[in-house]
Amino acid sequence: MNPMRLFVVTMLCSLMSAAVPSGALLAADGIMLPLPAEDQQEITARLGAGVVGQALPSTPITDPAIYFPLQDRALSYQVTAGANAGNTQMLKVAKRNRPSGTPAWRFGISPTLAGFIQQNVTGDLMMPAVADSDEGVVVITTPANPFIIRGIKPGETRTVSQTVAVNYLDDPTRQDYSGTLNTAYTYVGTYQVTVPAGTYQAILIRLKCEGKVGPAHTNDTAYYFFAPQVGVVAMISQEDVEAFWIIHIDSKMGKVLASSS
């Protein structure tokens, strides 16, 4: 082979190797990323065996709203882990209009827990606050927590440093707890996910945070599986905001989609 051609081929192979995360397999329509063992263990424990299946080809996220449609709808979830395991919960995605005309979206994480979703000018879906009506508190993160990020690639991790404030709904000026977080947002890959509502090709987003809010250190990992045109088909997250952020008790729940309308 011509030495110059050999050099070019070698450089191209090196660049391709550097661009593909360790353990990934190249496919015609993307890359396949095996689910890391640590994540597999946590997901199986919280969601159940057989929910997450084989790795599927993954591509960069070009339109976040495909994975979380911004439209009013009701979704029924079976609780697989946590205080309400065995129950079924009806949760809603609902639109709210601000006086300025700007739409705001509310995503029910549990019957008493809601995340508020904003779509920024670049198309990213962000969650600036989570309200717990049962405990009467709202947790505000600045900058907002990323929910689905446009342009992120499979296997890519983006980090953000945040301030956290825990306010009381009956007295918004009262702020007994605040702190800082370092959050790692990872597009883990695409997987076959089988839940009572059906089988989906879903992307997995992992949010791992570490920091100090109030008197103690906080560590948490949340998982969201998003299916195109459907939204969240399975998730693992905290259920009791006050218990987790203030008392630092693990109140993690698992949920799988039972039906949508």
C-alpha cells in the first residue's frame, strides 16, 4: 500500500476509535452501548428483571421534544420500588400559560411530586424546579437541571455546577436549606425496554449528583428512559423531596409505564 494512503487510513481508524466510547459496537445506523454493570444492577433492583433488554443503535439527540412530547396527556405507571410499590399511579403532563404567553409544562413524577419543564431557545428541555405538595416544599436548581439535551451524543457526559434552594410553599421567603451540587448528565445509550404498556426503543438518561444541601452531603443517581413520541416509559428517582434533600433519607422509587392516553 502507498505509504501516504496507509498513513491516512491509520489516522482515520484512530479518529474513529477515539470517537467511539469504550465497549461500544459500531452499527450501520449508530453505535450500540452495552448497559454498564453498575447501572444494570440498580435498574434491575428498582424496575425488575427483564424490563431493560438488549442494546440498540444510538444516535445524537436532534430534537428533545420527540422523546418528551410537549402535549397534554395522562399516563398510568406501575410502581415497582419504594414506599408505594405495587400501586398504580395516574400522572399527567400538563400545559400552563404564563401572563406573558410563554407556555410552561408540568410533569407529574408522583401524585404529590411535580417537575416543571422549560424548553430553551436551543430546544433543550430543562427542569428548573421540583415541587412536593405533600411536604409543602419546592427545590430550585440554578442553573436548571437538564432533562433532555439537544445535540448530546451516545455515551457523552456533560457536567454542571448548581446552587440548590429548598423553599416552603406556605412561606416562599423562608429558606432554611441551601447548598451546591455537581451534576453529571449522561446519555447512556438506547435499549429495548419492555413494560406493561408495550416494548419500546428507549434512550436512557442518567443524572448523577453530589454535593451538600443543608447539614449533610448528598449523593443520588436518577434514571429516565424516554421513548420517541411517548415520553418517560420507565424511571428511577426520589419520591419524597423533603426526606431526601433535608433529612437525607433515600426515598427512591421505580416506575414503569402501564398505559398512556
